[in-house]
Amino acid sequence: MFAVKKTLSLDIQTNFAHELDISGFFQISRLHAIDNGIFKPIVDEILPELPEISLFVHHEVEVDDFETFPTLDLVHSDLIASFFWQRKYPELTRRKQKIELVPPIVKPFGSLDIRTLDPIKSKGKYPDLFRRNLSSSLRWRRFSRASKFFWRRNKTLILRTFVTLFLVLVPMIFALKFSVENGYNRLLALSSANNISEVKNLIHSSRSDFERAQFLFVPFSWIPLEIVDTVGRATEGGRAVATALDSIAENFPDSDKNFSLTTKVNDENSAYRGNSKDIFPLDSIGVPLPTDFLIKNSPAINAAIDEFERAGNIFKNAHGNSSYADKMRQVGNILTSVQPVLDLYKNSQSEILTMLGNTVPQRYMIFNQNRDEIRANGGFPGSIISFTLYKGNILDYRTDDVYYYDWNLYPHKETPPPGIALLTNNYGLRDVNYYPDFLKTLEKANSFVERSGESTLTTAVAIHQGMIEEILSVIGEVKLDGVEIPFSDKNFSVLMSILVENKFAQEKTPKDILFKFVTAFGKKIIESRKIEEVAKIIENNWNRGEILVASRNADTQKFLESIQKPLPWKSDAPNWIYPVFTSVSGNKSDRYISRSLEMKTKKLENCTYETTATLTHEHQYSQEDAESLENLMSAFGLTNDEEKHKMRFIQGAGANKSFVRLYVPKGAILSGSGAEIAEDENATIFSFMLETIAGGKSQKTISYQQEIPNCADYNGEISIHRQPGLREFLTP
């Protein structure tokens, strides 16, 4: 049996040192000779000569900066601490919560090296056998005392640290603010850039500003405040936008040539026809063939689209009610509203490149329709815009009066279809939008255009002034030089109609004033900064089918049909109706017509149903409308009584005459009489006339029977489709 004596020096308080004999705490261990075979004789020879081996060792351990508490057990820091701060401040060390059995090892804990009489230090860390759980109050007291002790010893270091952080972080905040503001200011400066090199420098510098701001923001990103979140989103979102723009801009060649819309005017003198122009939109920035640029840089463009989407998500999810958060959400909503168009381009590049004339020139015709003279595709096409797209450039751009084409068609007379025949005996381009299927309108328009000596059409677009009126209600009035009265959503139709009918400011065609308005209208949209609202209006008009596009290219037409509102006979509805109105009034009285349609169904037997449709027209031309018209005529110098009487009739005071066609599922049978019956490849058509005098009301009711397929699941619902261009159409 051997005992080991050790002494431990403890610095209990500040300047006192005590020597404490703790030899009694050490176990008395029995020394065994190891019988390992060949060495046993040697051990036996040695032992008699060494009857007593002294294993007493005087070992002192110096523990500095140690403060004892009533609840703090004495520990050997080397056995529980791995880091410097743990060894220096053992009272702050979190030790194991449970006692673990020490597994058998070659060198047990507490072993001595009998050759040197030194303790064998284990490489493992062992649990504190004397640790016990403390109450919350004792834990808090323990932490409080440790904190005070830490403060007393490190007060100078802490103060220096805070001063250093203050001196470092405050400039970082100002640098962060400067970088973010500078980044956005550079993006805003793009609107006034003069050339592509300036644009590239601004975008690249903006991206650098946002990247610097993102680095400076890191120390503050953990702070859970709304303002911090707003700054973070402003930084990250700005970087995403700048990165998107930079990925595209870096592919443009450097050029100090000022931006300009390269236009070549082809002089041509012809009545009711504007001069032909060739427009090269990207030529001034070193891109003579835009579609080639799109194909070459497709990966960069797709990456930019992804970055724009990321920026939109960052901005629109901004928190809080601050003005910064509101502006951020507004920008996010704009990017989000544009994103479907960008995604459409990304996912349909081949079709869009075809429409841009990448390989084959595409001839376009845009019908500017007046919905106050309602037609199947939206209204009377009083003016025409035509051009050719080739490699993304706009060639042979023209703005024409529709009568230019019809005069050239005069030798090629054609009998008009039913309804139109009530208005004229010569079918022409002015009445071509007769068909509900816009592709048929395009095919017929192309036949007229070719016979008039113009280039073959591949694509057509139909729009009407309803979208313009909606946008005016958002951006406000538009003023036009020479026109004393500004255009608003309330007076646009009647004011523009009076100016056109009066041939105001005509140079080539009576529609010149309309084309001048379009230029001023575009500038007003940009100045108003209501891009989000305008984009939403355009999107809604597209989704409602108020904007029509068709192509004679089969693949392009298939693509267009996939993104447009479907025609009723291409829907899954078992019972539907599509009323199509064609004005044969010779005036603009559809401006004041309110329409309503009431539908009823009744089951007869098996799967036979009878449907009753009641159509009501109300002519709402009022005394107030008449007075407003008189004021406008006076403002523009119409004093001749005969001219004023004619103008009153044209502007809506006359009776409204409407040729109505009700398209219903093919095979429907008219009950009784009261309508003409026709069929095409998709539907049965019931047609009739409905005349309504100013201030009056007219009504028509017809009934028809049809077989409903799979009628066991039919609940009597009727799908009512709305024609483009209608102002007020009330349905159940």
C-alpha cells in the first residue's frame, strides 16, 4: 500500500496565497507486479533488493485568478477545458450533465509512471463527478458574479472594443447608405444616358455599388428590425436588378455614338397614305440585326430574366409600412407583372424569333378600331398600321387610312356578307373584321391587301380605344399641341371622333391627329410613372380577349392560341352562347348602348334542353351628352347648321342599328321563328336586326333546343362569351 502526498497552492482571493495539504484526498493504490512471462524472473530479483518503493510525490498546482463560490466545486481545469477562456474562467464553463462510466483503458485515470513517479496524463476528458444541478436563482447569481468579475478584470478591453466598434461600424453605416443610394441613382441615370458606353458604365458601377453595400451590410444583417430588413432587401434587390442588366449590357459593343432611332424615310406622295419608313431600333448601339443578338446572347438573357424574377420576389415581400417599403413593394409588383412576359419569351424563344422575322420577313397589319361602331373583332377599323419585321428591324412602316386600300380595291368588287350588305354593296377592308375568329379576318384581309397591290400579310393585330380610355383614367389627361381641350378617359372617343371627322390638322390623312396623339400618349405614360398600373391594364385586356393576334403561319398560330382567350367552340362548356354585334347604323351610337342578356334553360326529355335568350338594348344618349357635343363643336369652329346636324347624327344622336348573330353549339334547332339560321364548321348561328332610337329600348327573345352530351353531369349552366369592344354588357 502506498500513499501519494500532494500539495495544492490556491490563490483564494486577490493577494493571498495558502498552501493546502490535500494528500488525504488521494486514493491509496496497491502496486502490482505484472506477470508478463519472461520478465517475471527479473522482477523477482529486483524486489528483494527494494523492499520498499516510495511513490510519494510532492506536486504543486498553481491556480491563478480563481474565485470560489459556495456552489462551485473545485475542478481541475485541464480535465474539463479545451479553450483558453475555459481554463482561465472555469466558473463560466458548462460541464457535462450526467456522470459517465469511464471505459476500460490501457492507462487508467490517476496512474503513475513508476519510472519517474510522475502522473500519467490522459488524453481523454472525464466527467466532473461532483457536479450538481443548480436552481435558476443560483445560476443567475453565478452568472452575475462572473459578469462583474469579468467586467472588473476586462473593463479597459471592453471599452476599447466598443470604441473600436463605434469607430468602425458608424462609418460602415454611412458607407452602406452611400453605396445603396449611389447604386439606385446610377440606375435612374440610365434614362438620360446618351450612348451605350455610358449605359454600360452606369450599370457596371451600379452593380459594384450594390456588391459593396451587400458586403457592408453583413455585420448588421442579424438585427431583427424592419428598417434593417428594408435595407437588406434594397441592397439585395438592387444587386439582382443591376446584375440582370449587366449580364445583358456587357454583350453590347462599346460605342460613343448617341442614341437615336435610325429611320430611313421613303418619300411617297399618295392620298390617305403616310410616308414609308424603315426603322432600325438598335442600330445606334451597334446591333444592326437584333434577332442575331438575341440568339447569340440567349444564355445571358435567360440569366437576366431569372435575376429579374429574384429581384421582384425580394422587393414585393418587403415588410413594414414605411414609404421605403411601399416603394419597394411597388417596384416588386411591377417586376412581377412583367415577369409573365419575360417567362413567355424564355420558354417560347423560337416562336417569338419567328414572329420577329429571324429567318423569313413577317408582314404585320394592326387594325386601330373604333368600338363606337361595334364589329366582331372590336370595332370599325378606321386606320391601319402596317410594317415588315425582318431580323428584328421594322421595314416599310406605314400609317394609312383604311380607305386607301378600299379605293385600290374598287375595281375588284365583292358582295359583302349578311349584315354588312345592309350598309354597303361593296365588301372591303373597312368591313373585314366581320368574323368572330380573328384568323378568318386575317385571311380575308390578306386577300384584300394582295388585290390592292400590297405585300402579303403574315400576322394581324386588332385593338380598340377601350384600352386607351382605361389608361387615361390612370395617367391623367393628355394635351396635344393645337388642341385646346385635353384628352381624358371621359371625352377621348367623342373628342377624337370630332377631330377626325373635321379633318383637324390633316397632312396626309384625316387620321393624322390620331397618330400624333399616340406619340403624346406614350410620353405621358412614361412621365406619369404609372408603369405598374398601365401594365396591369394591358394584361387584363389581353386576358379578356380585347387584344387579338393571329398568324397565317401554322406554328405561330398554335403558339398564339395557347396564350389567348379561347373561342367558345374550343372550350369544354357543353352549353354556350356567343352574341356578336355588328353596327350598321352609319354612326357612333354604340358609344351609348347598354346591352343585357338573360338566359334560361329547361330540360325537355332525355338530354334535350331548351334555351331561351332575351337580349335588351338601351340607347342612353342624354341631354347632357347633347350639350357636351354642342360645346365641342363650338370649340372647334363648327357653325354650319347642316354640318352640325350631320355631326350630331354621327356622334350618337341617331338610331342604333345592330345586326346580331347568336353563335350557339352546332346542331341547335330554333324554336319557332324570328331569326335567320346558318351554320359554319363550328356553330349554329341565329341572326336578326335590332334597332334602338336615342333614349329608347328594344328587346328580342328567341328559343332553341339542343342535345347536351353527357347530360347526367349537366346542371343547366350556360357559358356566355363576351365580344371584344363592348362597353356595357350585363349578363347573369
